[in-house]
Amino acid sequence: MSDGFATRAIHAGQQPDPATGSVITPIHATSTYAQDGVGQQRAGYEYSRTGNPTRTALAECLASLEGGRHGHAFASGMSATDAVLRAALRPGDHLVIPDDAYGGTFRLIDKVLSGWGVEYTPVPVSDVDAVRAAIRPNTKMLWIETPTNPLLNIADLSTLAQLSHDTGTRLAVDNTFASPHLQQPLEHGAGVVVHSTTKYLGGHSDVVGGAVVTSDDELAEQVGFLQNSAGAVPGPFDAWLTLRGLKTLAVRMERHSRNAERVVEALENHPKVSHVIYPGLEQHPAHQVAAKQMRHFGGMVSFLHADGPEAALEMCARTRLFTLAESLGGVESLIEHPGRMTHASTEGSLLQVPAELVRLSVGIEEADDLVEDLRTALG
Ligand SMILES: *Cc1c(COP(=O)(O)O)cnc(C)c1O
């Protein structure tokens, strides 16, 4: 029997250091490795762009948590995304992307890859028929996120995986918002998973990183080749910080989810809140799908301020514990106004978000304190 998730989060890819007994994987701050003879490496390492033991430990742990055969740790979520797209796509290929894709992902595809001849169609990925209708003869990839940002739409992983198998395309899932503790796309039939480990996996808002996990040997080899060729590697300290974060992922995600439920309950009963968006709510349009594929519903909550855009903006500046900031997934609670902050560039486009929308990344503080903070800020 294989170990459970929380056990693998602490032990996968890591053994006490054979040379010293150090329980924790060392930060191997070295660019190069002594060889015993020409071409005779001691442990398979020759140069740290190509490989570094701290990074290997992280990659193996990430692969184990997502249930994949191969993991690669990257310098950022965007460099991980870039590697998957460039490994899998060639000029003239087409991919389907979420119409509410992470802004950086959209920019990379729209401004960089399209210049190299890659075509794309944005669709609402919660609508399987819309995804199916967007598939063309040259479609090679379905790229999805679930839950999406900031409207927390849910895509049905197993249905889309079936669609990708039927159409000879590859399903790629950006699993950043859920983390592997809540949802494991490979288990549902996805071909590859990408993460911004900057968010829940690192979990402490102190390091930027990314990951690619797949059981597809060929894709893994291409991703590794691209990483070594282009060099988007995390340094050993970044890899170590992320490994340290992973050890508490299971307990943090339980608490993030429980605190989010408390916050949702308080917001639902507040007269200044007209609508709460959370996949755990029964009235969420894809609640059943979320309940089927997620262990809990996560720490991200969005809501509409009943008094409109100005009131939403003012409230974001009035919280005490929720820090006004972009990003998400850390132990501390954050609040932001997507229309003016993370999603300002979508103004006037199809992807525009409501101006009275507020997004919360609910941290792992005392739930009572978080609820009180929001109540006070709402007035
Ligand atoms: C933050 C984020 C990214 C980009 O990751 P970086 O680590 O900032 O490069 C990609 N996808 C999602 C869903 C994100 O939230």
C-alpha cells in the first residue's frame, strides 16, 4: 500500500542525507559537481542548470503529490506553463483556453506564442459543449483551470479528459487554485498538470516557483530538455523553501477550506453582500461537479458588494487582517479588487469582471477574527 497524501508531502523524494544524517534535505548551493574521472559523476549531477539535488527532491515530491511519474520544478508558474506549451505545440497547432484564463497565461499565449504561429480559442471551460465545439483538426491541447480566477468557475475534469482522449488532444490542467490536496487532475485522466508553486504549494508568500507533473514519458522528456535548454530553473534555496511549504500542505488546505466556509457563511448573511461565489455553495452552478472532483472547496472566495463598485473599493482598504494585495494561497488572508488590480487589463473585453467584485484569499488565522474583520470593513 502506498503512503497517504500527508505522509508523502513530508517524505516523498526526501531521505536523511547519507553523508551527514541531516534529516532535512540540504540547500545544495553549488553550480557544479566534482567528477571522479572524466564523465564519472558521483551521483548523476554535473551542473546545476541541468540538475541539483535540492531541486530533485522537490520535483519528486511534487510528482508524488500529483500522482504522476515525472515532476519538474521551475523558476515560476509562468516558466512551467511556457515549457508545457512549447514542448507540446508547434507552429500551426491550435489550443483551447479558458475565456477567464489566468492573465499571465493569456498574455503568454496571445502575445508570445501566437507570434510563433500557435492559434487559440478562448471558451468557458465549465461548458463542455463549448469546449467540444472549439476543437478543430489542428487542435493539440485543451488547457484548463479549475476553479478559475476570480469567478471560481468549475470545469469537469473527467468529462474533459474523455473529450481529449476522443479527439486526440492533450488535457493540460493548471491546478494552482486547488492544489493536489484538494484535486488531482491526472487521476481524472488529464495528461499534464501545471502549478504556480508560488501560491498554496509554497504557502507562505515568500517564494516564486512553478511545477510540471505528467506520466507521459515523451512529454516529460521534452519538458526536461526545454528546461535544460532555456534554463528556467529554481535556485536551491527557492526549491528548499517550496519543499518546506509542501510538508504542511495537507493541514493548511484543510484549514483554508474550513475558514473559507466560515467566511462564506458570514458573507451570505450580510446585508452589504449581494452575491457570494464559492464552489462549496449548493447554489454554485457547478457545485455537483466540484463536490465530485474536489476533497474540499478551497480557500478562495469572491463576492459582490451590494452598494456597488465604490463601496467594494473602499471596503478593500478598510480590513485589518486581510491585507490588500495581489496573489493568493499564503497562510495570511488577502483581499483585492479584481477590476482594479489583478484583472484591470480585462476592462472592456469579454473577460471583464464586475466592478463590485471583491476576491478573498482566506488564510489560516482564527476564523472568528477573519469574520469579525470582514464584518467591520463591510460596516
Ligand atoms: C500565479 C498564477 C500563475 C503564474 O505563476 P507565477 O508563479 O506567478 O509565475 C499561473 N496560473 C495561476 C492560476 C496562478 O494563480
